[in-house]
Amino acid sequence: MKTKIYSIIYLSTATHPFSKADLLKLLEKSRQNNANLNITGMLLYKAGAFQQILEGPEEAVKMLFAKIRLDPGHRGIINFYENFEDERQFADWSMGFCNLNSAEAASVPGYSPFLNTPLSDDKFVSNPGTALRMMLSFKKHTSM
């Protein structure tokens, strides 16, 4: 019997602005930790806000999310999607990443003004499928 994959999508606000160097340092650490925990996913960053999907074994994902909740670098964490999936959506990425503030993000096929919506916007909280579709669009059209 195949084990189901557990997924969480959350939003948070950074307690301080993240420079490109800060984001790269965060990604390096996250990718290493996620690989050790058998967790995959994607992180979006825009204007001081994060949206992230984590997927993997339920216990590992819940443990990592609990750690993220305690991280003093985040505030206003909103968990708006939890579900079991038949397979990973980001299987090849210990942590895919897209900085929506960058010029490169706007060049991704399918980019629309909708992506200018703040990551903390109620549109994501009230319709979690929208967030997942946006992340999958970046997965499909980028090679991060």
C-alpha cells in the first residue's frame, strides 16, 4: 500500500526585509534540512511575505511546520491548506523557490497581474486551490 503524502500551505510575514543574499542563505539551509527530512515543496517570496508548500511524511511535515511557527523571523502565520495527496507535486525539489519581486518572475509564461496580489491576501486563504495552482504554474515553467 502506497503511503499518502501530507501537504501544508501557509502564509507568513517576515519580521525584517530579506535581501537576495538572505533569501539564498534561507534556501540553502531549507534545502539541506528538507532533504534530510524527505520533505519537498516550494517557497514564494514577495514584498516581505512568504507562501510555502511543504510535502512529505505527515510527522516530518508537521514537525517542520511547528518549528517554522516558532521561528522569530516569521509572524502572522496562517495555515490555510492541509491535505493528503496521492503523490508529491514537487518531487524533484527539496525546496523550489521564486522571488515574485524579481523581473524573472514576470517573464514566466502564464504570469498575470493576479500574481501582484499580496501573498497575505484573503484570496488565498478563502481558496487554497488558487495558491496551489499558482505554485504549480511556476513549477511547470521554471527550472529552479
